[in-house]
Amino acid sequence: YLTARVSIESLRRGDTLVRSLHFASPREEYEYEIDRNDTHRMLITVLLSERKDASGAMPPAMQSLVDKAAALRGDAQARAQRGEHGDAIKLLEDSTRELVRAIRAGGIYIPG
């Protein structure tokens, strides 16, 4: 591992890697954001399952963020059904941001 890491660092010579996403249509970007949102929701289930209290409920600070994320996603899906994919993408990004906050509220840091 150390040899591979040092080799990669040497090849990069301090360069920062930038990943750009290009989508053929707003609908395609919307579908990408749905997958991204699903992934963060799954992280909450997997990473924070052991942090639930005895009743099986999520801590209130996290639950309120997850509820807000769900409401934003619902709004996004309604907009997408009306063909308003640009607005839907923004709402999904906001929803995912709330999920990141929920994960962090559970004591796990993730970038984003």
C-alpha cells in the first residue's frame, strides 16, 4: 500500500485531480442526482444503524434533517414529473446536502 501511495504521489507531483461531469440532458443529470441522493440515504441506514436509541428511533437532530431531505426530494420528484428537471436537480442537491448534515450530526464526517 505504501509503495503504491508514494508512487501515485510522485506521479501527480502535487497536481490536483478534477472530475467534471457532463450530462446529455437535464433529465440525465436529474437521474444522476437521484442515485447520489439514494446513496447518501443508504449511508445513513448503514453507518448510523448502531447509533439508534433503544426504541429504534433515529436521534432527533438527525431525524429532522432526514425528514427535511425527504420533503425536498418529494418536491424534486414532483417537479421532474412536470418536466422541470432544472428545478428538480436543485432540490435534489439541497436534499442530499441535508443528508450529509444528518450523517455529520451522527458523528461521522464525510466531505461535501
